[in-house]
Amino acid sequence: DGGITQSPKYLFRKEGQNVTLSCEQNLNHDAMYWYRQDPGQGLRLIYYSQIVNDFQKGDIAEGYSVSREKKESFPLTVTSAQKNPTAFYLCASSKGAGLAETQYFGPGTRLLVL
Amino acid sequence: GQQVMQIPQYQHVQEGEDFTTYCNSSTTLSNIQWYKQRPGGHPVFLIQLVKSGEVKKQKRLTFQFGEAKKNSSLHITATQTTDVGTYFCAEAAGNKLTFGGGTRVLVKP
């Protein structure tokens, strides 16, 4: 599975709370990504980072925030501004951010808002 | 932005039969990657196609990139129960992947 870990596997959140999803990789990859997957749907890009201390918004960044203080870590915070946060969140990494790079996915975190 | 459309959305296949899933774009694709996601799992990279008309095989799976680089296909022969899952195509453009909606494959034993 490429040495990417995500925790926790399941996460429950009360409305109005911020929660942070962890993503760690030991592949020495430069680029990391966060995707959201809704039931029966494809993957949508939330944020991505090509290098430490730099990140860019993806297609659905509103209500989310990230940081990239270390090469191996790319945590995602789901803020209370995200109105429909229940989803499956997938973190991925690639060696670089070039055109032909393969992405390796973590096992994902399922977030449920109570 | 670039969008890739996958058809069919669902594919019910009798074990032992063949099927094909398609990935289409209205504009020229720089390249195509294919991923497989088992139920409850995460996407796993299968293959990348870059050249016009390229064909690559992995055992019972045959991947093809169209001559005009606007479409790609995945053909599976002699479907097995282990083929169950969702198959995604994705275009790598710039610094990110854009995924299609996937084809969900169910196999009837």
C-alpha cells in the first residue's frame, strides 16, 4: 500500500466542531494530495502540496485547511464551515508533482457528522 | 477544467464473460492513468498510457489509448470475482489528477 498511513479509520464529529485528519508517508515523496469521495462517486481534489511549506487549493477547498510543515506529513482540517463533511477522505502522495507521476493512496478516513 | 467521463457507470458481468469500460474526453488528453478501488478500499494504480494508440496488457486486462488521445478503454476478459470494484480513469494535467466518475463492476458467479 505504499507506506501511507491515515488516522483515524473512522471519525465522528459533532456539528460546529473542527476535526483534523492525519496523513503520513515514509516514501520520501515530495507531493501529497487530499481527496474527498462521496458514496458511489469519484474522487474530488481538496488540496495538494508539491513541496514542504507550500500547498494549493484543489477543486473543492472551501471549508478545509491544510499544512505542510514536514515532508512526510500533510494533515487536513475539516472546519465547521464545511456544511456537508460526511464523506470518505483519501490522502495520496507521489514522488514528484510532474505530469506522469503515479499517486499512491492511503487507506482513507471515513468522517461522519452526528 | 478538463473532465473525463466514464461509461458505463455500473457494469454487471457474469463470471467468465468479457466487458469493456470507457473513458471519454471532449478535448485531447495528455495522458491517462487507470486505478482500481475494491469495495471499502482505496484506489490502487494499474497503468498509465501516454502515446496515441498505445495498448498495454496486464494478464486479463487490456488498456488502450485512442488515436486522437480523447478516449481510453479497459477491457477485461474472462471476468473473475476478484475483478469486483470500481475502475477509475484519471488525466494527469499540470500538477494534479482529474478523476472520472468510475465504473462500478459487479460480478455474478
